[in-house]
Amino acid sequence: MLWGMAAVILGSGLMMNPSAFAQEFWETSQELIEPQANGTVNWSSGSLVAKGIGIPPEESSSSSAANAMAARAAKVVALRNLLELVQGVRVDSTTTVNNYMVQFDVIQTRVKGVVRNAQETKRAVFPDGSVEVTVSMELWGDHSLLSSLSPLNERNRSSGRDSSEQNAMGYSGVVLDARGLSLNPVAFPSLLDPERQSILSTDENQRLKGQIRGGAQYFKLKESLLHSRIWGRYFVLDKKETGPSLKRVGPRPLTIKGLSKAGAFQADIIVSATDAQKIREDESLLQALRNGRIIIVTDPLIAGIEGNLPGSTVIMASKMSF
């Protein structure tokens, strides 16, 4: 009996060790990068990257001119691949960016405009004269993919500090353990109760989609880390303990465990009835979710993005168009 009581006391002490949690998380968590034939989506930093290769023309007046033409061709291919990648990005559990582009001409125009303005981040020249160009764009932010899907009403855009940051006493965000669920990342995941009812109302979800910083941030973590004794507990982290990986959820995150997944893309997360009720009854947590202040910890290996078939990754310098 005494041994049992000692074990309970010891276990409780371990559960309430926020410093160990914070340090273990930001020192061992890794970015969740989803590779595709056309590029990669980084669900941690919120960025999309694509590459393209250009081949110089067979006849050119100078090597520098040939190199410049190959570089321009490579940029065209990289942008094409980026557009293919973008179209397959999952917005929520049933919708991709391509669905928005097909339904709304204005969104198609805006998405293509954002892609054309993608930043060239790397250029490599190979011995045969061919050039590889890498381009990247933001998934969330002021001039990002998600901003091109947002309503034109600027009031829907998230700017400055939200109320969850200003409320010093309430929970500032949610950290959700989704390891073992083989979850697919989406820009705006939904949290569901065991009856598969959204914790946020339809109107609140719609407002969430109008924001431009995304509905969640994902990290991957090995199953052996962040022991189960920590999850399901509520604690306060000092700002100095928060670290870069936990910045999104602020100094007072609520940690909960995902029980299963749902939705066409298997991206929505079902939590316990107890956790669903606690969130619904806590205005600080509801506001945090409305502002996308949630980190989802998932498995290292995840499924790929559903999208269009990849196109050519190489183009001759004499056949450039976009």
C-alpha cells in the first residue's frame, strides 16, 4: 500500500514537470516536411519548395548567355512544379487548393500570382551547362498561399497580438499529441469530440479559415520521446522555457492526446469527451483555437499530398513559357 502511494506521488511529480517537457520538446522535435515529386511542404516553418532544371541551347554565342538562358528555363520549370505542388496542398479535411482554384476564378488568379512571385533561394550550375533553380514561397503569412485563399476583407486577417496572448491567466494554446494516428497534415485541421462534432462552431471555423497564419503547426517526434506521463496534464511554462518550437502556443499550453482521426483526408483529430468539454468551457482556449494557436505532434513518417500528376522537371532554354 505504501509503495503504491509512493508511486502515485512520484508519478504526479513527473507529470507536473513543465521544464523537462519544454526542454525535451524543443531540443528533440524536428520539422515535419512532406516530400512530393514536385517539391516539399514544410508544415513546421510554413513553406513550400520546388526545383527545376534548365538545359542550355545547343548553339549559343557565349557560355554566359547559355548559362543565363538555362537559368531562366530552370526558373520556369521550378515555378511550374511549385504550382503543381500548391494545387495539391490540403486546406482542410475535404478540400485542396485546387478545389478553390476550380471553383473561384479570382482565387485561381491570386494563387498563380503568388506562385509567380516565389523567391529564388538557390541556383546550381552543373558541368554540362545545365542549371538547377530552387524556389520557395510561404504557406502562411501576409503574402502567402493561404492569404491568397482568404477573403478580401482585411478584417479577417490576423495581425498583431491576439487575445490569447493578452490574457495572462488563461491557457495560451494547445499542444496535441497525435502520434500513432498516421495523421495527414492540413492547413486548418478540426478538433472533434467522440461524437465527431467540431469543438468550434461552423461560423468559428469559417473565421479561422479567413486568417493567414494557418490553423495549426506540425512537428514530428519519435515515439520514445515525450513520455505519456506528460500528456493530458495542464501546466504553465515560463517564457524563457518556451523555446522556438513552442512559440506558437505561448507560455501556457494545454496538452491533450488525440484518440483517432476522421475526415476524407484523415486529418481531423478526435479527442476525449473530457478534453472537448474543457476546451468548450474555456473561452481562452476557444480563442486560442480561433487564432490557430495549436501545435500538433505527429509521427516522423506521413502520407503524401493528394494532387495532380507531376509534370516535366526539365525544359530546354528555347521552350520557355509560364
